[in-house]
Amino acid sequence: MNGRHIAVIGAGAWGTALACAAARTGARVTLWMRTPVPGGVRELPRLPGIQLPDAVTVTGVFPTHADVVLLVVPVQTARSVSVALEGVLAPGVPVVTCCKGLEQATSLLPLTVLAETMPDRPTAVLSGPNFAIEIAKDLPAAATLASTDLTLAKHLTSILNSSSFRLYASNDVAGVQLAGAAKNVVAIGAGIVIGAGLGENGRAALITRAVAEIARLAEALGGRAATLAGLSGVGDLILTCTGRGSRNYSLGIEFGEGRPLSEILASRTTVAEGVLTAPALVALAQKMGVHVPILETITHLLSEKLTLEEARTLLLDRPPTLE
Ligand SMILES: NC(=O)C1=CN([C@@H]2O[C@H](COP(=O)(O)OP(=O)(O)OC[C@H]3O[C@@H](n4cnc5c(N)ncnc54)[C@H](O)[C@@H]3O)[C@@H](O)[C@H]2O)C=CC1
Ligand SMILES: O=C(CO)COP(=O)(O)O
């Protein structure tokens, strides 16, 4: 062990996988679980077949100290969990949000929520093309770690990087967070295209033009369009809009096949962040005056304000324009 302590808050699929990745850096790891199993757990239901490394201790108590804390809960719970965590965590311990989405009630990105709940704390975001099960199995992957403080981002990449999980530092927190949030909405749209039998050309067009929308919105929020070409942008879109392991993409496929959203959600125990992020994203775009017809159409499909035929007409029967 290297003497470091990494704490992970949230023992869903991604928190569990990140605890495994953190243990591979040589650190001691604590994994906070909302309802710990009496007697402890080594194998977790979210990632069947994965054994937690010995370096990981599962606990129901928030950490008071660590070299870094990873916040890995559904984005809609980030506010309440971070308030509770702030109550016990020592000042100065950096918190990295690993959530992908917008808070539904406020349309805020996760780091903006943390700026309200942990105003004096150093913070960062981790985002990239990372299916939890593959990270847990130690398959090769990469992600971006962004903070407004680039020195902190570089320091955190040096703590969390390993020979199978390669991290790149960035200071574009708006671009990285927005890309991670929006890709879940686009993945639902891509799934709808495939589920409805509209073809792979249509899916590629939808993804590519959605990138243009997200880049415009990222710039309006002070981010960089170039970030969309990176791991948190195109990287995660490639994974999530084509990989059947994506919960958002598979939800889109089922919806495109004609299954009602309420029925799909009732059949699942894991989070598909795109569903609640979609309306928040459109509200944010409207507030910023950014035109996002594809994101809007996906949102209206999910809320049944549009039929598939109407959505198709709306997107394709527009006058041609410059790319
Ligand atoms: N699963 C994946 O491959 C990846 C997920 N993410 C992101 O990580 C975040 C978490 O996703 P997963 O771990 O996959 O979700 P999950 O659905 O597997 O697990 C969610 C976890 O949060 C806990 N939780 C729910 N409500 C809570 C509350 N009020 N307070 C405390 N804990 C609560 C649940 O008990 C569960 O352990 C999401 O924002 C997701 O987009 C990011 C990258 C990869
Ligand atoms: O964020 C992810 C991969 O990078 C996981 O995607 P889903 O939440 O759609 O499964």
C-alpha cells in the first residue's frame, strides 16, 4: 500500500468499480454504502461476479479524512449527500464528482451544486467513456479529470491514475460536466432511433449534430467546444450511443420499440440519468438562449409531447443549412 486513502461515496455500479480502480493504485479505500450489509460484503449485486479487493473496506459511516473523496451517487441525490458529507469531512479534503447529469429542479451541473453545499472545498469532476463493469474487471480505459484549479486536477490524476485507467487533466469544468450530462440524453435518442428501426445512418447523424448542440451550450456556459472532441464528449458518446451495456441507450431502444417509459423505469433498479437530465438540459439551453433542436426533440419524445413521426418530421423537414 502507498499510504494514501481514497474514499468513495456511493456503492452503486460506478462507485464499486471506482473503488476497485482506486485499490489498484495501491491506496487504502473506503467505500461508503447507504445501507451496509451486516457482516460486510465482498461481492456486490450491481456488479455480479466482481469481488472487492482486500484494500477496500465497506462502511456506512462518512469519512472524516482522506486524500481524496469520490462522490458517486445519482446526480439527483448529490445535493443531500454532499450536505451530509460536508458536515463531517475535514476542511481541505478534495471532492471529485463522478455523477453525470444535471440537477432536475435547478438545471445545475454537479460542481455548481457542490459550490453551494461545500463552498470552501477544492472540487473536481471525473468523466469519460467508462462502463463500470469493464473498469471493475481492470480492462483498459481513460477519462478526464477536470478542475478550475489545473494544479489540483494534475495532482488528482497522479493519485487516481493507474496502468489500466489513464487519466487526463483539464480545467474545462463546464465542458466536461456538460458533455457527461448531455451524452446520456443523446444516448436515449440514439437508442430510440435504433429501437424504432430508423437505421444506423440516422443514429450517426443524430449523435454528430447533437455534438454541435452540446458544444454551443458548453461555450455559452464558459466551456470550450474543443472539449467535446475529447474523452468526456465524443469518447463517451461513442460508448454510450452504441454500447448495449449503456442503461440510457438500452432504455432508448426499449422506448423506440414502443414500450412506455413508466413501464421501462419500473422494470429497472439502476439509474438512467438521461431521463431526468433531459428536461433540465433543455431548460438550461433555453435560459442561455442556445438552440438545441435534437435535445429538445428527445425530451419531448420522452414526455410524450411528440410522437416518433412528429419528431422525425420536426428534425428532418427543416431547411438545409451550413454545417
Ligand atoms: N455505471 C456506470 O458505468 C457509470 C455511471 N456513472 C455515473 O455515476 C452515477 C452513479 O451511477 P451508478 O453507480 O451506475 O448507479 P447505480 O444505479 O448502480 O447505483 C446508485 C447508487 O446510489 C445509491 N443511492 C440512491 N439514492 C441515494 C441517496 N439518496 N443517498 C445515497 N445514496 C443513494 C443507491 O443505493 C446505489 O448504490 C450516475 O451519475 C452515473 O451517470 C458514470 C460513469 C459510469
Ligand atoms: O456513463 C457511462 C459510461 O461512460 C454509463 O452509461 P449508462 O449510465 O448509460 O449505463
